[in-house]
Amino acid sequence: MGVAITIVFALIITGLLIKRQNEIALEEMENLIHSISTRDTNPLIRDELKDEYEELINDIKEQEKALNESIKEINVYQRELNVAYKSVLAKTTELEYSNTILEKRVNSLSQLNAIAQTVLSELDLDKIIGIILDACFVLADVKKIALYLWEDDRLVNKVFKGNIKGIRNYKVAEQTNRDQLYEKILKEIEENDEKAIFYKLALKGKDIGVIYIINEIEENDDMEEANYETISNLAMQVAIALNNSIMYSELSIKERIAKELSIAANIQKNLLPKDTKLGFHIDLSEFFQPAKEIGGDYYDYNFIDDNSVFLTIGDVSGKGIPAALLMTSIRATLKSLCYTYNSVDDMLIKLNNFMCKDMNDEMFVTIFHSHFDNNTKVLTYSNAGHNPLLVYRAREVRVEEENVKGLAIGFSEGYKYKLGKIKLNEGDILLYYTDGVTEAENKNKDLFGIERLKKVFLENSYKSAQQIKEEILKEIEVFKEGHEQVDDITLLVVKI
């Protein structure tokens, strides 16, 4: 019994001791854990564990230091990542905006290409303007638009859309600065709540006109960049299309005028006589070369019967169509007079009285009008301000001038013309000419002159009328040395 009690007591004591040891151990463990967490290098631990503990603590400190460095690096990287993210976000937004603008531009370019193909194939000016302005409203979303084109010294408003104040045409002096004029118009048409811009329509240095674009002012942007580019491209298309239309119109006009001049030239040539009546005892040759397509010179010969012929040469002041029209009227009137009047001076009196009523002060006509009687070999003549007649006298072998003075047709109504008369012999030659012969110029502005004409006439007097004419024309060409013809040239050579 006593032994059992002793054993029980011993067990109790042992349990208490074990419990106490466990408590101590647990307390030491708690102290150890606390010391590790506080990095205490001198905790109250057993000596046999102290070296291992310190080594553990050092490892933990090293790892903690490395971890702190890693955390710092992570923080730096995080900040850099945030900056990069913001940058990428901004770039993405910018890219999206650029992509939107690009899509607009691609769409605009596609439509501009279609418009360009349409307007470049169109030559009607009004249709071109209509297409371009409609395109501006659709593609650039503008509110108002006005287009002006230059017509010589006038800037003319061809069309405008929208309620625009101050629209009018402008007549400018030659020295006017056109850019300043465009700015002035801009101020006149722009209102307070609007933003107006203009684009000059020019191509290859040629100023065609100007186009004005007007929009309302908005808070964010008064006109997008894409719209500026669209309008700028449209303005270029306008310039090209308008230039093509203007050139085509000018070309059409030139072609029409050239065709009409060609027809007029043929009519004028057909009006000149062709039947030389070789049975009549004269050898006759003629030449007519206008300085332009048609001219104001003319010659004519009218055979009344087998023994009578009227020989005429004339020159209207000026050249070209006006001179040709007046000469046609003169020719028709004088031709009719040849069948109703006998005296050449009376014919000129009648002609002058007729024409004075219809001619203005700036125009006049010189005429040398003559009649040759083959039976008597007498030439009667009258001169209305024309060059003297050159006569080669075969018996004397000399060239002389025959003339009576008189005013040109159209100067003075009621003027009395004089009559001249010469007797001709076989071999004598008459040379009728206009001042295009004697006033032919070379490059030094020297004139061919009457003395050269007399010389070549005399030197070739033994030849036929045709050969004499050819020699005179050849000598004129040699003298001119390629210089352009400045006046109509007309010759009539008559050899008895």
C-alpha cells in the first residue's frame, strides 16, 4: 500500500515535473519566436542552440535585406509600369483619333478621286462648279460657300450657297494686289459668329479665281484639320477642272474662228477674177497674199466686151476681217458701177458718196481704178489715194509713174476725182501694186521701197507678165531675209 502510494505520488511528481518542463519549453519557444521576429541576437536560449540561432538570425536578416531590395525594385518597376501604362493609354487614344482622321481622309480621298474623274471629264463650266460646290457641302460639312472667277480685269462671283452678305463683283486696276483684294472680300462676307477662309484657285502660275468657305464657330474646333485638307484638295480640283474648261472653251473659240476664217479666205479668193481672156491682146498675171488669213487688199478686172476691160487695185486701212468685209462691199459696188458708168472718175465719185454714209472715221479705202480700150490702146484712170501706176515704156526702155491725185474713199462726201489718160503701145507693161510691196520690211526695219520695185521691174521687162510677177516676189523675199510679212501684198501685171 505504501509502495503504491509512493508510486502514485512519484507519478504525480513526475507529471508535474513534465508539465513544468513543458511549460518552460513552451515559454522558451515563445521567447525564441519573439526573438526571431525582433531579430534579437541575444535571446535567453540554451547554449547548445545559441550558435544555430545566431546563424539562423543572420540568414533571416540577409533574406529580409534581399527581400527589401526586391520590394524597392518592384516599387520602381511599378512606378515605371504606371508611367508606361499612361503613355500607352495616351498613345492608344491618339492612335484611335489618328485612325479616325485617317479613315476620314481615306474616305475623302476616295470620294475626291471619284469627283476628280467626274469633273475632269466634264467641260461645261456651270456643271463643274455645281459638282465641286456640292462636294464641299457633303465632304467638308461647310455651311456657306462662294466662288469667284477672273474675267480679264473683273473678279466675278459665279455662284454662292447660303445666306452670305456682301456678295458682289469687283473691277480692279492692273496694279491691284490680288491677295489684298481676297482679304478684303473675306472681311466683307465674314460675320461675327462665323469663321471664313479662302483658297486661291491657281494653276501653273495662272490666277483663275478664289473660293470662300464659311462655317459657324464651334467651341471645340471651328473647322477640323481633315476638312481643311479636303477643301484644299477640292480647291485644287476646281482649279484644274476650271482651267481645262477655260482652255477647252478658248480652243473651241479659236477652232471656230479658224474655221470661219478659212471659209472667209476661200470666199475672198473665189471673189477674185480667174478668167484672163487670153484672146484679148494683153498678157495678165496677178498675185494676192494677205498678211493674216484674210486681208483688205483686192484686185479686179472686168471684161465688158471683146475690146474693153476695167483694171482695179485697192487697199483698205487695217487688216483682217473688218478690212475684208469693207473691201467686199467696195468690190461689189464698184463692179456694178462698171456696167452703168463709162468714166472711171465718175465711178469713184459715186463709190465715194455711197461709202461715206456707211464708213466710220477710222477707216478708208485707197483705189486705183482704170479702163483699157483695146481698139485705141488708151488707158484712162482715176486715183483715190492709192500708189501711182508704174508703166514700162518699151520704146524708151524706161519705167515711169502715172498718177492723178485724189482723196481716199470715205474721207469726204461729194469729192470730185480727176481723170488721167495715157496711150499705150505694144510691149508696154502696167504694174498695179499695194503698199505691202513697197513697205515690205527686213529685220532692220528697212523698206523695200519704190526704187527697188522699179529696178526689178525694168530688169525683167523683156519677160512675160507671169515671170515679171515672180521676179518681183522673189526679190521681195530676198530683201526680207525671212522677216515676217506685215501687210497684205497684191500685184497686177498687165503686158500689152
